[in-house]
Amino acid sequence: MPIKKPRLTVAPLGDQALVVTLGSAPDPATLQRVQALASALQRAKIPGLLDVVPAYATVTVFYDPAKTLGPEAVPYERMSRAVLRCAAAARVSARRLPRPLLLDRLVEIPVCYGGEFGPDLEEVARHAGLSAGEVISRHSRIEYTVLAIGFVPGFPYLGGLPERLRMPRRATPRPFVPAGSVGIGGDQTGVYPLAIPGGWNLIGRTPSTLFRSGDSPPALLRMGDRVKFRAITGEEFAVWK
Amino acid sequence: MEIAVLRAGAFSTVQDGGRRGYRASGVPLAGAADPFALRVANLLVGNPEDAAGLEIVLDGPDLYFPEACTVAVGGAEFAGVPAWRPWTVPAGTRVLFGQCLRGYYAYLAVRGGLAVEPVLGSRSTYVRGGWGGWDGRPLHEGDRLPVGLPEGGARADPAPALFVAPSILPPYSESPVVRAIAGAQAAELDPLTATAFKISPKSDRMGLRLLGSPILRRQGGDLRSSAVSPGSVQVPPDGQPIVLLAEAQTLGGYPLAAHVISVDLPLVAQLRPGQTLRFQDIELAEAQRLLVRRERDLALLRSGLRSHWGGGP
């Protein structure tokens, strides 16, 4: 059933969505194609298309099967063809990378590391064989890329964590992780936008708000953004808030 | 008009057709756990299908109507409250939801719809985030729910004397056979269709946790998270599947065994902890044929009711 094209696979996700896979890993070239396809689909006004979700090397398209148009008998086939046509027009599987359709953004996120805000900082340092200060300087030196937004509204999965700082998530998740907590989970780092249970290792907290339901778009970050953390003091954190 | 909440019930929330277009920001669809029941209840009172109504769980509320209003209840059936037909609540009376006789989620549609402020294009309540619906939370005693004005009519317009034909309703049951199409990792997992599953009490609007012989993954490597959907059946490492419902998170990283087809998802949503279900395989083309046919049935109901309620398309 999957329809194959070079570097691009379409498969159903239930009876009201389909997933386009653009590569085997979220490397920079694949991410650029994912972004290009997602924004092309959002502009394309395909009949029946309801929502577009880029994440890692995939773009998922939600659609209303009763509203798709085309000569094919099955709504999935109609939507697949429309999506592939849009992908071809956006040249997402061309050898040369598609021109970025979105402005390249770098978002700086202030973080107060350690102490009560980062209860796992010492453990991450021990695991890495570094001092807490070295963990902070390594974590805040890198430019990360938003690989996906999800799990809860506004949560960014950030790729690019230095190998040395990687650490498995906690065996038992915390029942309550405060909003703004910055954590490390496996080879990714991220920020909890709201207070929820969570299993990542918490190294600090940001006073920035990552999600406002009154804003459009409501999330501070979007897939493909570059993110840099900046270490701030407890006093700066208090002023920011 | 405002409906006064005399008793809130277990977990009564304002819900509509859901929040569309914000999944890329991680915002769940939300809306009614059994969207079919809310749609039909809305049609019965002459509302747009996705108007906001009250979702009621198992232990229902006690509501006071200061003015007359035509209402309909769909989904779970409660003692003392007519189901699947419109009726007019006289001014100054109470609607008391008695014992829940069948099902889990009921929908009270009021003519004019619940007129809470929309958030991100929807009036549904997102309790986890604390926003949307009525103050981002389930109802409390003393809340006063605003009711809107129906287009081209009055809230108390008399209801047509009709029932919904049982043939249009999903075959709700305490032990349904639920049809599902294969998920991306189906071939790596034990089949879901071999045994029955019991509904765990740890279920909620995000998903139904199932208890049964563990579904083990025989092969396959690490998975990156990608989008999931209401109906997706995830299998965590403990082998106890989770059927995602309306308020499911937008991304998931567990293997996907199957997807419950849209026309059968109401059967799953209406199950109570302790009740059982079985899965049955179905092809995608057949699932979509059934979905398009159900939409046609709903369109017939809509046009039949339009002759009574009038109004636009």
C-alpha cells in the first residue's frame, strides 16, 4: 500500500491521516525537506486537508476522507496523490535542497541552571564525568535545532546535544515537573512548557513562557528553529519573572 | 441565559468538535470523547454539529434552567433524562441526571450552544493545560454556563417530535468487537486480535489503557516520535496497549499496533473500566467507505431536521 518515491514514502496513519517519511534520520538536509513540505502543504489548500504536523523526518497530514477530491476510489489514494503532487511542486525530493520557505530563526532561552531549578544537574555532571560548571557551559554553548513540537503543547524536542551530556531518562518519572524546567532525555534536550509528570533529567529552569493559548501561533518555537540557551543567575531569573 | 450548576457531577466539561490546525504547536485535538454523540445531539436541537455542549461522565450534574430551552442528550444514557431526542426544559426547572444506565460519556446539547469564549478556535476544555471551555477546568457547583442565541430562532423553539433511527447510531455495547486497520509496527508485534482486553481504571480522555495478555514486540529498533491520532493503538514496553482518545498527545514514540477506525471509535470511548473489547482487522479502503457512508447518513439526518429547524446549510 505505501506509495514510493525517491527518499519519500507515504503510509496511512489510521483512516483520517497519512505519514510522509522523508529520510531515515533527522539530519539537517532531511529537516529542511520536512520543513519545506510542511509549509508547502499548509499553503496548498488541498480539499479535505485539516492539519499538518512535521516531526523529525516525517510530515503527518490529517484529512477528512469525506471531503477529498480526485478520480481514485479510495480517499487515502486521493490524498496521497495530492500530497505527492505538492511535494513535487515544492521540489522536496530534488537533489538540490528546496529553498527555505520559513525565515531562519535563532531563539535565545535564558536558563538558571542547578539548585532547586535543576535538581539533576549534579547527577548529569557525575554521569558525564564533568563538573556542574562544565555541564552548564557545554549545554549553553551549542545551537540546537527544534526537531519536533509535541508531547504537550509547546514542548520542543531539541537535537544537537553534545554526546558527553547524553543521559537516559529517569527510571521513575517525577509526578510533577514545574513549568519552564529544562531537561535532558537520551540524546535530546527540551523545556517543559507546563507543569506535568515527566522523566527527563532536570538541569535548570527558564523564566520564558513557551506556550500561550492566547497567541497565534501559541508556541514560542516551531519545528526547524535554532535554539541557544543562555545561563542566567537566580536574581536575573526573579527579575525576568 | 445562564445555566446554573447546582451539582457538578464527577467530571463535567464543556466540549465541542475539537481544536483543529494547531497540532504543529503540540495542541491536542480534544473536543468530545465520543464526537458522534455530540454531533447528533447538536443536530437534534438545530445547532451546528460542532457547537459546544456539556460532556458528562458517569456521575451526572444537576442543572437549573432559569428560562425555557430546547435540549438533547446523546451518548451514555441516564435515568430521568430522555436520550437521542429533543425536548424542551420549561423555565425555572431542574434537569437532574440520575444513575448512568449505559455507556460512559453523555452530551447535553442546548439550543444556541454553550457560549464560552473560544480559545485557539475551539470551546473545548483542555484540563491539563488549564485553558479552554469553562475556565479550563471541569464544572464546580455554583458555575453559571452562558447559552448562546440560535441563529434565526429562539432557545425555547419547540422540539420536533422525533427519535433518531437506531440504525444511524453506532452499535454501542458493553463488550464490542472493534474494527482496526494495521499500524506501522503491526508486523513486529503479536496480533491484537487473538484475545479480549479489559478496560483499566487508569483510563481517561487521553486514552483507554487495556489489560490482557501482553502484546510483545518481536523485532524492530528504536522509534522516533511521530504524530499519533485519536484511535491509534500504542504498545508500551509492558505490552498493555493504549487506545488514544480525543485528548491524546500529538506525538508518540511507542510502536503502533493498529488504529481503531473512525466509525467504531465511539464504541471504545463509551466503555467503562472493567468492560471488555476485542479487535478485528479491517482494510483501510473498507474503513474509509464506512466513514463516508456514515457522513452521508448524518447529512440525511441534517437535511431531515432542516425542514423543522430551518437555517442555513
